[in-house]
Amino acid sequence: MWPFKNRRNLARPEEFPGVIDALRDRLRSHGFTAGADRLKEILEGVWTTSNELYGELFVALTRIRRERPDLPRDIDAEIRRLMKSIDRICRWR
């Protein structure tokens, strides 16, 4: 499911929404609907820049981790990987 074959390599821009969609589906299947709904809103939103989109995703992922300490380990690990990837993407700009 994770398209980042090497943690240093990032998904291409067209792959990134699919990664977020997959995470959203996993959150929803585990009963974390508020976080899943927020990720859906962000992906369906209109953003002026990609940095704005990545920033909103980073904030939402941070909030999910903070508000839901009961996340399954695999989902929490996936969220951490996404946050690291977003951080790397935005540092390059």
C-alpha cells in the first residue's frame, strides 16, 4: 500500500492523494470517522498552492495523532511516515 519504496523517495504528486485516500479508508474502518472526514475535506478542497495543501494535511495528521492516542500501531506508523514525507516535500520548496 505504501508507494514510497525507499523512505527517501517520495510518491509522485499524482500518487499522493491515493496514499491519503488509503489512510482515510483505514481510519474509517477502525472507527476514526472524524479524522477520516477531515482528510476527505482537505483532499476535496481547493488550494492556492501545493504547500498550502501539504500544510493542511500535516496539521490534520498531527491533530489525529494527538487526539487519538488509541490508534493502531500500523496506522500511527503510516501517519508518521506521511508527516516525514510532507516535511521533506516542503523543505525542498
